[in-house]
Amino acid sequence: MTIASLPETYRPGPDPTFAPGPRTPLPGLDQALAATGYALVWGRPADWAPEPAAIRRLLGREFGRYERIGSPEHRHRFAASRMLLKHAAAAALGAEPEQLELARRPGGRPYVRGCDQLEVSLSHTGRMLVVAVSQLGLVGVDVEAADRPVLGSPVERDICIAREAEDIGRLPAERRNAALVRLWTLKEAYSKALGFGMRLPFTSFGFEPVGGEGPGRLLRADGVPVEQGGWSFQSHVLDGAYTASAAISRRALGPTRDTQARTMLDGDLAATVLAAAAHRAGPEPARDGAESGPGR
């Protein structure tokens, strides 16, 4: 079976786009959105650090959360990840980053206020930032250091269903930890896309294959593959040292993929509505001797 003959949910996704810093074009993002409807973008915290004077404006309602972060390194990554997310979302929307406001839904999932046709997600660790933007529906992304010790730790027990544990046991010893990290990021990404965060037990579902990169397939807790319902799952190695996974739904939003600010609105409709509003308002009356009209 060739890749082209596979169902779309099981095909390899587009390569993540590297973003070297603000005001840098992201042609890979545009190409990925045009081809698949979603894109992953990654960068480094040092390249995306906002100016200190701009942090409050950048974070908006999240500024209080930023202030409560005890570690300076974590605060730095937190702000840098929002900076990258704003720029990626602005590129997808054909807008300026300064025009966008980020907010969080009750379950913690981020969104761009007033832009229902674009879903976003973010993750950061160490020297890595990753964001996802999707015109298709819900999306979640997670990243971890590929060599983070998981094998033999309590985390391993909380990650794996029985079939995954068996599959990992059949891998060469040197590949097992990396396989566990892949599973961890896949499950984090899916849980974040659903808005559950850590409330979804990772032993209630699984993925295959456990190793490598590329697409994953969803399993029930007993290890039986299930119909994914339009979801696709992708993993990538970034910068040679990090594993990033994304969960992408294709059923949550409407049929249009157009998220460009300049084309989303129907021009004739907008002109009609504005003209009707102006007609209802009528000319503004003069007050206190001031002149009305265009010269005012």
C-alpha cells in the first residue's frame, strides 16, 4: 500500500516549520496550511523573548499567571511561547501579532479571542517552543526532550496500556526510552486537544506504533485499534533532541479553510451593513458651536 492510498488520518503530516524569530516570514506555515489545513511551528526561547516592557501587553489576562511562576527560566519560556504563538496565528490569519489577544478556555486550552475558525495549541520545554495552528478543528501539541528519563520511572507505569508495554519490551533496549517519550507526547497532545489536560488517564487509551516518528494509530485500553473519527496523530524529532507530537481533529470547525482577515468577510455584505448603520445614525448634530461634517 502506498502513502497516497492511505486514509488521510494515517498519512505523514507536513514537516514542522522553524521560526528563527519575530518578523521572519514563515512560508512553511503557509504551505502546510494550504496542503493539510494545519501547521506546526517551532523555535527557541532565546529567539522569541519579548521586550520586558511589552510582556504585560503580550500576555494580557495571562500576566498574573506569568507573575506567579517562580522560576525565571520557566517565566522566560512562558512569555516566549506566547510570542511565537501570536506570530504563528497572525501568519495564518493574515493579521499583525499586535492585533491578536490570547485567552484560555475553562479547561486550559488556549485560543485567539474572536477567531473561531483557527484553533491553536502550544508546548515548551528546555530550549524548545512548539505551537500548532489548525483550520480543521481541535488541535493539541506536546514536546519533550527525547532523552528525558522515563524508562523504569513511575511515569512509565502511568503512560502505558498493556499492549504498549509489550511492544516497547520487544524493541532494542537503546530505543525503549525514546519510544516512551513518543507515547507520552502523543497522549499529552490528544488530552490537550480535548481540553482535559491531566484529567484524562493515559492508561485509558493507547497508540501504535510505539517507536519512530510519523503517524500514530489510536487504540482502546485493551489494545484494539479503533475508528479515529477524523483524528490524526503525528510525531516529529525537532532539532535532533526533542520529540514533538500533535493531535489534529478534522471535524470540529465548518467547511471553510479561509482564515485570512482580508478575505473571510464578504465585501458586499460588509459594505451593506456599514451603509445601513450609517443611514440609521444619520448626521451627527453640532454641539456647543462645533461644526459637524467631514471637516470636523
